[in-house]
Amino acid sequence: MATATGATTREPGARVGSTSRAGRRARTGLAVRQIRRGALIVLVVTAGMPAVVAGQYRTTFAGVLDGPALHALATNPAIRTLFGPPSALDDAGGFTVWRTGTPLAVLVGVWAVVTTTRLLRGDEESGRWALLLAGPLRLSDLVARIIYVLAGAVVIVGAAVGAALIVAGTSPSGAVFFGAGLALVGVGFVALAALTAQLWDSRAAATSASAGILVATLLVRMVGDGVQGLSWLQWVTPFGLLAAVRPYAGDEVLPLLGLMVAPVVLGVAALVVAARRDVDHGLFGSRGRHGPRRWLLGSVVGFVVRRGVRSWVAWAAGVFAYFLLLGLLAGSVTAFLADNERFADLASAAGFDELGSVPGYAATMFALLGLPAGVFTAARIAEVVEDERTRRSVLLMATPVSRGHILRAHAGVALLGAVGLLAVAGLAMWTGARAVGAGLGVADAVGGAVATSPIVLLCLGTAVLATGWSPQVVLSVGSLPAVGGFLWQVIAQSTGAPGWVVEVSPFAHLAAVPAEGPDWASAAVMGSIAVVSCAIGTVGYVRRDLAH
Amino acid sequence: MQDLTLDVFPGEVFGFLGPNGAGKSTTIRMMLGAIRPTSGRVQIFGDDAADVRRAHRHLAYVPADVALWPRLTGAEILELLARTGPGVDVAYRTELVGRFGLDLDRRAGTYSTGNRQKVALVAAFATRAPLLVLDEPTSGLDPLMEQVFRAAVVEARDRGQAVFLSSHLLGEVQAVCDRVAILREGRLAEVAQMAELRRLRRTEVVVSYVESPPDLAGVAGVQGAEDLGSGRLRFFLSGAPGPALRALGGFGVTGVEMREPSLEEIFLDYYGRGV
């Protein structure tokens, strides 16, 4: 940070009337172009999911749920913890909001965080802002412009969700309240990520801070909904406030106003910090000096481990907290479904078979593990290409270390880390289940978690394949088996698609371990696909020209 | 790139010159195995350049624009490169860190362009690899550090290391190189001894006059005098400027501009533009 005082050192550039306006317009256009593709995907998924679920409710569930069943559902702490407090389940819109509200809010929130830190810190960190800021554009103006563009994108997503629900035939007022609530949650996370992007001087740190807060508020929401006496906690998290809006049931205005507090406070804070900090700096960050820490610098494998440790610990902490919570709920979910056959049928129709027994419940929840473990794996492999793109690995590549060795080191360490995450989830579930006396052995728990490893292998295979042949899209291609496969299965099952359509998703080929034995044949097929993909990808990577 | 054959010998500093886009960096990236020649082969001490585990035991590399892992300190990066690289003289490395005035306890993310370049230079000079490949290695260094760099190049040569130096800086090339190659449009235009180039060096002089053009016929060191019109005369000067300046004093000269041609210009001038 420059120590000189006064306004002269703080903000580069003088402002010149019309040129400044033109510069801001140009910057707005650039930001729109940087986010439009991702925004479009998020829009299609967020607007498509509720429309599909609402349509399906009319054909399948309508009229099935009666008063006592609803009461049982609304008061069960486990159900409230997992899906949020249900209200208006007798209405297509109310059911849809209950079923999709939290996942959609998480999706919009994660996209908002990742995109905001990419535009607001990633571009600055990589030096792409140097030219922009040489023109008549102040740092705080630039930050404000990008915040407006991102907030606008999130509002459009919210409007599309509302419109889709109206088209699906649900009550317009409920649709508007849900769309508005979802948009405000998204704008809140844009503002949060904008603030962390001003506070920290690296994109990774800013993203981790924002994503950590997102996960923490989600867990707080779950605890607040599940534990009597802590229900006030819903008022301090965006997910709780979104549920408190009670679209189609109450259409409450107060929680919507509550959702406006975070965007305003965090957004203003982001602009205040942006106006006071130096370009390329944050308020906190990695500016300190320290003596050399030589651990794990002796080999490529060690170095890859060292670079991945921080993010692994963060992923593991999130996975542990989530599956500990699921373990704590094991007894009460299974007891609830055992007592309420109607819901057991509904859960089964929605793809959650076997929820009525603890091992069946554990198996169903473990299938979710494919998502974090698969995305973690793809992200670790994507680092190879990121190092190439940023030219960081040029010096290492000039040492007697082959490309094949570097890629294999990343693949091996990623696989080890992902399996470690699975084991952490198994142990967490076991710990939770044990605390509440639900019968789940440690071997069953860890075995059930590790049984999702074919998804990890497929993510590894596609990520390595992309590294060799299509290096621009490693993260998205590598995440496809996990994220795409999961969404595919949910949508295919919800729409009652024929069996072969469902079976395109790798999730359809996971056995419900520990409720049943592992499906070795399917695992072998998926493992073989992964091995072949890795081999083809490695050949491509070793043979192709490097970007720099 | 076409038909490029270069031999660089131990204990030699080999300059590698050429205009932008001539293919200098492409050549270096082929030597490093980062890209492959469409035909033909690149060998480093007899090992195929694509087989980097063998070929890179013989070399150390400094890129033109050094990027480093931002969270590692300078010391940590040197440690990583030393442990994965072809062997390092730790005592000499410590000495180089002192000479370059490099603060190793700072994270690389806080380094300036020049400091990042120093990290790569220290790492390369500290190796005992027989070949040092330096791609415009001093673009971010100040004049004092340029002197430190030149001294390190000379020490490497005296140890018997071959230095392959791609550079745009005439002074740098003249100060340290033994031989120079020039590349044009992907082809090797010429390879020459540095001493030969020094003989070729000519200064371009343009004088402005008021009345009649100065008559420089027969003046020692003056060649190629040409009237440019509108009161300007150009000629080339080699050797000591005294006789030419004395001759000009006799005419009504109102201004003198002198320009040092670049090494590429000397080269192309001498060997002809049509190479």
C-alpha cells in the first residue's frame, strides 16, 4: 500500500465528462460479454427446474397430500433441516418452491460468487485492468459498473424464474415473490463477493471467503430450521429469509425487505473500500514477508500436494459439516418415513428409494457426494492448464520434468484428495449417526461414501482428456459427469423419462451402498472409461504445443 | 521456421538476433520442447529436445517475461527449481542473490517485473547446466543490474558453460557475445564473429546546412554521402569522427544528428536486404 497521503495517490486518472461516460459504457459492454454465456446457462437451469417440477406436481402429486400428512411433514425437524420448512405443499407453486428453492438459491449464489470474484479480482490480479484504469475511469467507478452488470444479470435470472412459474400455471403473486426473493439472494452474494474481492488481493482468497460464508449460512439455515428454539436463525441467513418469504403461502414482504439489507450494506462497503484502496492491493492479503517454508518443495508430486492442501482442507471442512448434519438427522428422517407411508411413496417417486432405513438413507445421501468430490477433482486438474495459461509453470517445465509426469502428479494427487473427501464424508456421517444412536457401522458408512468414487474417476478422466485436447474447457468438461450427470438424473426422473434416458447419467449406475452391495460391474465399466480417457488425454497433452 | 541449423560451443556466448516475428522465441520454444518442429529435429547435446527429461538435464532457461507462483516466496521458488532442476551450486546462488539485491522473503506476487526476472536469472546462473538459454533476459533490469547480469554471463562462459542469448540490446550483445546469429522471416540470415561485426559498425550522420552542401569527398571515414534535399545531407561514418567534424566546420552547418544503427541494421545492411 502506498504510504503517500491525499487523493492524488488513491485513484488513478482524472475524469473527463463525455470520454468518461463512453469509457464506462464500454466497460459495461465488456462485463456483459464476459458473463453472458454463464448467465444464460444459469438462467436456463434455474427457470427450467421449477417449471419442470411444477408441471410434474400437477400430474403426480396433486391431491395426494392431506392435512395430517402435511402437519407431520411440516413439524419433522429432519425434513425441515434438509429441505427447509414446507408451506403450501398442497399447491403446485408451494411444492415447487419447497423442493427447488434451496438448490436454486445455492446455484445462483455460487454462480454470483465465482463470477463476481473473477471479474472484480481475477481480471485485476492478472493485470488486465492496467490498461482500463489508464483511461479516464476510476477504480471505484469500474467496480460499481461491474457490480451493476452482475446484479442486473441476477435480477434477470430471478425474473425468468418468476415468469417460468407463471407460465407453468402457478399463482402469479407467489411466482413474483419467489423470483424476487431468489434475485435478492443472488444480488446479496454479488455484493458479498464484490466486498471480499476488495478486501483480499487474490481471486482464490476472495472466492474462498465468499464461498465459505455461503456454505456457513446454508448450514446455519439448516440448524435453525431443524433445532427448536433456534428458528430465529433463519432471519440472519439469505436462505432462511428466502424460505420465510413463504411464496404461495404467505407472500411475506418483511423477509423480502430483510433480503435487501445485505446487498445494500455489502455493496456500499465494497465501493467504500474500492475508493480507498490502491490498485492491485486489498485491505488484507499476502503482502507479508516470511522466511522460506521448504516443506514438500523437493519434488513435483510434493509441490502439487502442497498447493492443494489449503483447498482440500476447505472442501473437507464443508463436506464434514454437511455429512455430520446428515448423520445427526439419520434417525429422525428414517423414523418419519417409516411412520408416514405416503411420504415414503413420494420420496420413492422422486428418486429417493430406501429412505426408510438408515443404510438406505445413508446411501441416498452419499450419492450427493459425487458433486463436491467430482468438481474438486476437475478443479485440481484444471490447475495444470491454468499454470500453462498464466505461464507460471514455464520455469518448472524447463527443468528435467516431463509433461506426462506433471499431469500424472496432478491426477494422482487429485484422486487421492477426492477419495480422502469421500472418506471424510463417510466418517462424518458415521459420527453423526452414532451420536443419535442410529445404527450405521463405520465400515458401512465409509464404504457407502467410497462407492461414489466412479463419479470421481469419470470427472478425472474427462478433465485429463480436456487437458490434452481442449484445454480451454477443462473445469466445465471435468465437472460434467458430476454436475451434468446429477442434473440429468434429477430432471429425467422428475419428468418420468424412459429408463435409457435416465441411464445416460452415471449416477444411475451407482449401487445404493450400504443398503445393497456394490455394483462391481458398473464400477469397472466407469473405471475403464476413466482410464482410457486419462490415457488419451495424457497422449494429447504430451504431444500438443504448449500455449506459452 | 525453415532450415535452421545452429551450433553453440562450450565456453561461448552466442547472440541470437532478429526483428520482431523473425522466429527467435519460436526457435527457443522448440529447443525447450514446448512446441515441435513440423519436420526435422532439435537436439540438445545429442538428446531429442522433445525428451525433456534427458534434454533438460543439459540446460537452464530464463524467459523474456517471467511468471511465478504468486504465493511462494523467492526463496521457496529457488528451492523448488533447485530440487527439480539439473543441480545447483548453492554457495554461488547465495552470492548471486546478494549481487542482484534480491529479497527472497517476499511472496512472488509482490515482485516487480525486474525482481521476477532476477529470480529466474539467479536460478539459471546457479545451475551447472552446460547450456544457458536466455530469452531477452534483461528487459526489466535497471542499468546497474544489467552490469551484474553481464558479469554473471562472463563467469558462466569462463566456467565453460555455453550461453545462448536472445537480445535486442546492442550494447549487451557487443559487451558479452562471441558470435552472433541473425534470423529473418524464419530463416537464418547469417552467423558472424563479434569482432567482424565491430568492423562493420557505421554511424549514420545527417547534417543540416544553409547554403551549399558540405563537400566531404576524400575525408577519412566518410562513406556514402548523399544529399537528401531541403538542406540535408546524409553520410556514414566509421572510425574516429575527428576528420569529418573538422571538415564540416568549414561549411555553414546548422545541425548534426548522429544515430547508432542497431545490430540488425548493420547486419542486414552488410549482408543485403534480400537474404
